[in-house]
Amino acid sequence: MFYKFNKDLPPFIQNHLPEQAQDIFREAYNGTLEKHKDRKHHKREPLEEAAYKAAWTAVKEKYVQKNQKWVAIKQLN
């Protein structure tokens, strides 16, 4: 399932990530799904799970959790 808008993301993502981090999450998630859309089934990991992991990895490249909030790494420097 692709996420067209941030408002379509799961509530946990919407409630915990800033808007720009939600954009990163959504784009990475959708990009992974698109890249592997023809993949039928992977024995080790479903595609949605792989997309979810890729999305969090993308977010963590630019954001870090500090004092229970996600903050852009560039703001910390």
C-alpha cells in the first residue's frame, strides 16, 4: 500500500515525526515499494516490512530522537 499523503501514514508516524521527517518516511517507503513492486514474496521478509525498515533508515539519516522528540540533525550542529 502506497502512502499518497502524510495524512495517510499510520498515526504513530504522524504523531511522532515532524512534517519533513514524515515526507522522508513516506517517500522512502513508497520508493522501496515501487522499486520492488514486481517481487512476489520473499521468504525472509515481506515487502511492506522491508519498506518500513527502509523508511526508518532514511529518517534516521537526517533526524535523531532527543528528549522524546525527533529533531533534524542539522539543527543540532
